[in-house]
Amino acid sequence: MSSVTHPLTTADALDTLARRAPASNDLHELAAWIQANGHRQLSAIERIELAEQLITRRRFLIGVGALGLGVITGCGAEEQASAPTATVAATRAVTDALGRTVTIPQRPARVVALHDLDNAYAIASLGFAPIGMGSITLGDRFERLRSLGPIPATLDPAIEVGLLSDPNLETIAGLRPDLILGTTLSHEKIIDQLTTIAPTVLIDNTGGDEVLSNQRFQADLVGVLDRFNTRVAEYEAAMADLRQRYVELFSSLEYARIDSFGAGPEDNYLLLSTLTPSYRVLDDLGAQRSKTNVGPQGELFPVISPERLPDYDADVFFVGVPAGEQLAPQLRSLLAATFAGQRNQIFTVDYGAWGFRNVEALFVVLRDIETILQDRQLDTSGAFR
């Protein structure tokens, strides 16, 4: 079913209709009302589609307090005076990554999360169930979430609303959300269409002041900040335990962290942004980043060519590769002459889990490091600082 493209579907026109239309969620009843109130020129399909959009817009207006029950039902002055007082949903204003002030429900209940990882998983892993979510691969909503462990049960009911880079606006509107979460990278270009459906808040999933800032912000939006704080405290306790057991090792350990990534036929390795869980965990444990493992200032993910890899030496190399894959022979050969390579201290890790910016990723990195250290004595006598 194609979406209505008609002057009636502008926000102002929908608002006017919302104030006059009967308080019904029955599409056919509303379509009949639309036909009887001066819009016979629309086809039956167009009236049904307009009724769907009207319901969605009315729910939004109620959520932000722009409509009271008496206004929605079209009651006269006397009827409004004798009608029960409407309960207007509580709202609050927040500022998103675009610097926009967005009025959202105090307690959102129907949230569509357009980014599978940075929106949907960020809140679902804390116990909030979004009603819809985008995916990186159509037909498999959870493709890249599995590296973080079992999929949260709160994601099971979420309806796929299209690719995270190209969400289906009609599907989103049909879910009648009271809040939409997205990212500046993928959704800034369609912000106007999204805000016509429901209040929309975007995060900058490549920025922030620290690793967990985006998840903390969204946890607060949907009312699960307490759960977020609990998980962070649990991570900190587990991290402190591991640090205490290996305090001497971590105090002298220098590491390098790179990812194998398809950036091009020659330049296909990345130095990771410090806004990743791997750096947070290793810093928390007391390890130090090798001075050789620093990219050019101002570059978020500096790309380095294979022949330059031996310049990035350290006691230990953590190399991110796709889940289940091994270190490429070319890379192993290039790193063979490094301090880490000569001592067999090059370890492959899942570049997804080690790069995802949420608290569950911190636990994955912590467990992987503990596994690496079991039954192994690392040589930390290199001098790279």
C-alpha cells in the first residue's frame, strides 16, 4: 500500500483533523468520517491510509499535551464542561545530537528503535522492549547482536521496520510509536518525515564524551536508567576483581589494538577509536596503550596500510576479526618480527563485540581478556612508551 501524498497529510492539516475527528481507532469508522466531512475526492484506499496517519498523529498530540480528550471528541462547550477531565500525558523536553529540543512522553511505551545495535539493543539489553527495530540485514534482525551473547527476550516482539539505513516509514507509522530513536549518521536526512510520525530523538553513534554516553542517555529516555547503573556497577565489580588478580601484569602491560576491516584492497586495517569498550576495559584494568598505537590527530578511525603494521608494536596485540575467523596469514607474517609476534602474543578478538558501545560489550571484553590470561604467562618487558 503506497503512502498518501496529499495536502491533508501535512502536520498542520493532520492536527486540524485530529481536533475534529471522533475519538476512534477504527480505521473504517474514521475513513467514513473523512469522506462525510468534505473529502469525497479521496479514494477508499487513500481514506484508509489517511485514517492510519490521523490515528498516529492524534496519539502524538495527546502525548505532548497538545490535545485534551474534550477537544479530540469534538464535544461542544457544554459537553466539555460536563465531561470527565482529560488526563494529559506527562512530557519533558530533551536535546538530541542535532541540538534539537524534542518534547517526548515522560514514560514512553511504544518506542521504535531504528538502529539495531545503537538504539534497539542499547535499551532492550536493559529490559525495555521496543515495538519496532531496524536491521542491518533484512530478515535477520539479530545478525550482529549475537556476538554479545543471548538475544534479550525484550527484542523478540520487535517488528522489523526495514534496513537501519532505509527504514520503511509506512511500517513505522503503522506501529503508532510515541517515540522514535535513531542515529545522526543514518537518519538525519529523514528527520522531517520521522517527526511527522512521532517525536524523534537522534544520537551521534560515532561521538560522545565516553563509551557509554549514548546508552546512558537512551536509558534515561525510556526509564531504565536504574538498570543501566546497576549493570555498570556489576561490570566495575567484575573488572576490579580481575585487576586485583593480575595487578602486576596490568601495571606493566602495553598493548596495541587494531581491526582487520574491508577499507580497501591495500589499506584495510584500522586503529580503533578510544570510544570503544576495548579501550575502556583495558584502561580500567591498568594496562597502557602502546605509544606506537596512536593515529593522526582528528581521525576517528585512522586507516593504515599493511606494510606499516609492524610499526605498531606492543607487548600484546589485540586484532579484531569477524566472529569465528582466524588471523589472516598476511597479517601474521607482517607482525612476525614485532615484539608481540616473536612471543606469540597476538590475539584475535571479535571486532563486533570489542567495538560495540554498550555495557554488555564491556563484559564480553573482560571475559575474553580473562580467558587469554588463563594458563598463560605474558612477557611485558617491551619498551614502547
